[in-house]
Amino acid sequence: MDYQNELEETQRALREVTLMIEQSQGELAKITQRNAAISTHLQQVQKQGSTAEEYKMAYDSALDVQQRLFVMRGQLEKLQNDKGHLEKYKAVLENTVASAGETSNSSAPASSNKSQMAGIEMIVNAQEAERQRLSRQMHDGPAQALSNFILQTEIAMRLLDIDPAQAKEELGNLKSSAMSTFQKVRNFIFELRPMMLDDLGLVPTLRKYSDAFKEQAGLDVSVSVTGTERRLEPYLEVMVFRAVQELLGNASRHSQATMVKVQVDLGNELIRVSVDDNGKGFDPETLKEATNLGLKLIRERAEMLGGNFEIDSSPGSGARISFTVPAKV
């Protein structure tokens, strides 16, 4: 791996994300001002005893702006999260490049395996610490979604005296929105950091995630496990889970697959993982030119731990992506 080139690419990505954050912050400020103006107008409509139609129009405008505000805040938070990950990865790469420079000027042999293991463990731990923080935030409840529920409740209360039938319909919509948001929050928490990964380990989490992914993506996903089911080192469990998560996402987004098979072999010496899909396939050579950071990270993590990464695919014949890592490093 050319760490200097990777560092330069990470610095470029960091500059782009920083620019996008600045642009998003400007847009967020505009929407926030618009939201304040719309909320004031809605309060005036409430006090003036306007008709149900006027009140509904004001409510729809307020809800639309709040939804845009919620989306923009979510986008900004994701960009800031990405920036944090890139900054941590950049720091790791800078240390690696500096260490490589010192090693090249020294006659002492370098313990490359230990250095590589430390590097990948730092990356994984940094990413997972950030995901745990976001997961705790989501557990406390998404404030913006709740504000929408409060607004819908106020509308229903207002309509009780004007149009009871419309008020009942609004309450029904509120219940549906609350149930939908609750499920999305649970899914989001699981995506960020499945708590059962810490509690129960890799295999139960993979099975649970595949079941949830099957429902969400509409793919026929199966997981088979061979070898001795057991707890692995925490960073190994995280690495394998995130790799499978990324590969399932790729199969859903890009391959047009209808069936995906995940195979995990928990050997005494090696952990083997393969993900097969029946999608459209691709030419592995094209990945050398592409910027698929997900596959790139899986390859680097596996190789830094002393394992390997392989792609077996061709256009029209599906894909099989596999990797191995030592069970004990």
C-alpha cells in the first residue's frame, strides 16, 4: 500500500468535506430563518381564529420547512461525522508515513505486522467510538422528529372544535408517523452500532442484521456459519461485521442482485468470510480506477491484519468477494 498517496487522497477528501460543511451550514442558516418566520405566521393564524383551510395551509408550510430543516441537519451531522473519521484516518496515515521514513533511514528491522495491526486497530476503534456516540444520541430521541409530532398534535387539538373528522384523520396520521419514525430510529441505531455485537458477539449480530436487511432491501439474504462459534477479539468482530455490512450494501445498491449468500468460517487459525450475489457482476480491473472506499478499506484492513482479500467476478455472472484474517493476531 502506498501510504503517501493514500494520505494525499485523504487530505483531498477532507478538503472537499470541509467545503461541503461550509455550504451546508449556510443553507441550514437560511432554512432556520425561514422556519422561524413560518412558525410565527402559524401562531398568528392560531390567534386570529382563521378558517380550517387557512390553518391547514399554514400548517402544511410549517411542516414542509421543518422536514427540510430536519433533513439538512441530518446531512450536516453526517458530513461532520465523515470529517471526524477522515481527520482520524489522516492522523493515522501521517504517523505511518513518518514511521516508514524513520524505518527507511534505520538499519534496525521493522516489525511491520505489529505496526499494521496497531494501525488498523486504531482506525476501527476510532470509527466505532464515533458510532457509539451517535447511537447514544439517537437513543435519547430525534428532537426534530418530535417537533413535527408536537406540531401535528397542536393541529389536531385545534381542529377538534372546528372539524372533528379532520382532527381524527390528523391523529391517525400522527400515529402512523410516530410508528414509522420509531422503526427508522431503531434501524438507524442498529446500523450505527448494533448493541448485540458487544453483548452477544459476531454470529448472532450477523444473523439479526441479515434478517433486517432482507426486509428493508427486498433481497433473499442467507447466512451460514461453520467452525466453532465463539467470541473473537472485539476489533476483529467489528471488522468482520462492518465488512459484511458494506458488502451487503454494495450488492443491494449496485449489483441488481436478488439473492446474497454470506458464509463465515470460524476456523482455529483463520476467519474466512465470503459474500456471493447473483447480480450483474463487474470487471475487477475497473476497481483499480474507481474510488470504492468500502472495498478499499476491507482490503486494507484484512491485509494489515495479515490476511487477504479476493474478488471473483465478471460481467453478467454475479460476484464473490471474500477475505480472510487471522483468528489470533
